[in-house]
Amino acid sequence: MDDFSPSDLKAILHSKRANLYYLEYCRVMQKDGRVLYLKEAKEDNQYWNIPIANTTVVMLGNGTSITQAAVRMLAQAGVLLGFCGGGGTPLYMGCEIEWMTAQSEYRPTQYLQGWLGFWFDDSKRLIAAKRMQQGRIEYLLSIWGKDRDLKAEGLQIDDHELQAALDVFKVRTERAERASELLLTEAQLTKVLYKYVANKTKFGDFSREREGSDKANAFLNHGNYLAYGLAATTLWVLGIPHGLALMHGKTRRGALVFDVADLIKDAIVLPWAFVCAKENATEQEFRQQCLQSFTNHKALDFMFNQVKSIALQGADEETTQ
């Protein structure tokens, strides 16, 4: 039982789960590895357990509150969370807890229709993926070329080592015939960028490990998730589902979020992760630096423009083969 995790609870299919909870005038919390709801009374408090392994939905009505720890356990068990009025209506907010978004049916339709116009064609989807990769490099060159702080750290877009890596990336991207080849080329470039930035910032030896305990790896993880948030926001507003990926696998959940986040990760998150780690910054200081850079360089605007451009023009692209 020591190895038991809430994520293991997804073994019970949602179609087979028995419970849907509507709660009001109570507090939902995590205690001793369980999710409970507390009813306060004059003489004593009463706790009831929520069997999250066998629960599909928890709806929070009037007079309720929930802790972050409880939300985390619900998410790991795959339980949907909804906020609503008295008696369960109206539903104010309810969806997969990983991306909580306001309920609205009035999002634009043209971007989803444009995206679907090319997405089922393998060759056109590959062209769209290449365009996204090209946009990613253009953004990196733009940011590194004008950000004074990054320049002060030694990042120069006319550096021979950097240009050589980008030239190889450009050629391999143009020649790629499958999304898997694009992913490999992307991974190779990112590895070169890690080494380049680590050397220029005098950070020292570095090895990318997502479970690594050093600050550079921790900051990269943290910054990447900030980028994922921007990407998810972009796709939600434009009405494009996260499953319509270009590169990260058509069956991977949220894959398009990762595709769109890649537009800005190398340009902003990667260099500042090394700079802040070198300066022994706190996690909060790194987060503030990332958010400020996103704002200064209009990262969200760039993501919107790239996705809109691909959605509206991707279907008109023809292969050159």
C-alpha cells in the first residue's frame, strides 16, 4: 500500500463508476490520503468520506469551499469537478480539472473549421507542423536579438555555433516527411540550445532530467508549465480542441497544447531557467521573470497569431512534392 497513488484510481472506468456528488454548505478537504467533506455543527464537526475511486463528478453548490490538496487528488483520480448554484443549477463551471474553463458555447467556429480542413490530410498536417516550427525559430531569433538582458548574458543570434545549429534544423525540417522526424529534429536542436545557453551563461555542466532536483531542471519544468497554460488558453479561446495535434501524437491527451507551447519555450523559458539557476533565484523570482518576459515580448499575442494563421491558411497549402 505504500506505493499506492491516487492516479491508480483511474483503473475504474468512468462508465462503470457509481457516484455523483452534489454538496452544499460544507468544506471539501484532503485528510490522511482521503477526500472528505466537513459539515460544521454547533456541538461537533461531522466528516464524510468521498470514495473518489468510484466517483465520476463532484458538484459544489452554495456555501462550499475546497482545498488545493483535495482538487489535486480529484484530478489524479480523474474525477470531474463542477461549480454550480443551488440544487445543481445553473452550472457555472465544470470540465476536466486539468484545464478549468468557463462554460461558453459562443467561441469562434472558423478556426476549428479551418483546422479540420487540413488536419485529416497527412501531407497538409505536416506542412502545418513545419510552419509552426519555422515560427518557433523566428520568434527565438526575434527575442534573443532584442532582449538586452539576454544579450548581456552572452546570447548572440549571429554566433557561429547557434547559426550552425539553426541551419541544420532548417534543412532537416524542410526535408522531413513525417511528424516523427520533426520531433527528432526538434529534440536535437533543443539539446544544442541547452548546451549553448549553459556555456554562455557560465552555468556549468547540464543534463536535462525532468525528475532532476537541480534548479535548472526545476525551472525548466516550471517555465514549461507556464507556457502550457498560455497554449491552453490560446486554443480554448479559438475553439480548437487539444487533441488535434500536429506533432506530439494524435492519441496523446492535450498534445496540441505541447505543440503550441513549443513556439515560445526555447525563446524565453530555456534561457531564463539557466540565468535564474546560475543566480540562485527562488522559484517565485523565476516565475516572475518568465511572466514578465511573456508580457514584454507579447508571447500570448504571438501564439494567437501563429495558430490563427495556420488554422485559416493551412487548408489552402498544397504540397510541393
